[in-house]
Amino acid sequence: MVGLQSNALAQWQKLSMLEAALCDVDSSDPTFISTIIDQYSEQPSLKEHSVYNRLDVIDRCFSQRTVEEIISALEREDGHQSDSWIFATIRTLKKSSPISLKLSLRSIREGRLQGVGQCVVREYRMVSHVMQGELGKDFFEGCRATLLDKDKNPNVDHLWIK
């Protein structure tokens, strides 16, 4: 606990020094202000298996237009390099409800351009349609497999996955 407190205190002091340095600035030039901020910034050390070390793969794969294209891109990456994260991601996506994956992808993409209020309204509408069963039985089957039987083997239609 002492190490955590020492680190937090050091970061607080650094933040206070940055605040003081920015208050002393007589310029609104973004380049000058960025230079001051850079003096107090430091790159965090990342663990070897951190997702941040995979951002290039994530960007390449998850920038695809559809869920099917995302899975195909992940499979191509898996063929080029042996990475347990890629394999586990493919396995998780293929086991998941196709309609849920497609809804989530669309929601994320739309949400990037919306405010919090619009996102909450969209999410509420999506959940309402899912709970009314308008989009199939996948949600209820997922609940059964996870919460009731705990077999973690939902019986959903995966025919769309190649």
C-alpha cells in the first residue's frame, strides 16, 4: 500500500507542477502548450500481453465493415502469427450470438458520432426490441446457458459464420 500511496503522491505533485506551469504561460499557441505538457508526461510501462501492444492488429481487424469481415480478418491474422489473444477472440466471436454481435457493432459505430443522451436512448430501444423477442431467441438462450444451466453453450444459429 505504501508503494501505491507514494506513486499517487508523486503523480499529484507532478500534476500540481504542470498546473502551475500552464498558469504561468503567456501564450495560447497549442504547440507551446503541448511542449509544456510533454515535459510532465511519461509513457506508461506496458505488460507484455497488454492489449495496447496489439492495437495495430485490432485496428486492422475491427475496422472492417461487417462482423463476418472482422472474423475473416482475425483468421488471416491468426494464419500469419500465432497469438493466443487472436485465437481466443475468434473463438469468442464464433460462440457469440450473431444478432448480438451485429447489434453491438452497429451500436458502437453509431455511438461514436452521438452524445451520451442519444446513446442511452438507442441502447434502451435496442434492449426493448431484444427483450420483446423481436430479434430472435438468442438473448434468452444466452441467459439460459450462462445463468440457468451454466453450461456456457448457448444454442444459437451460427450459419452465417463462414
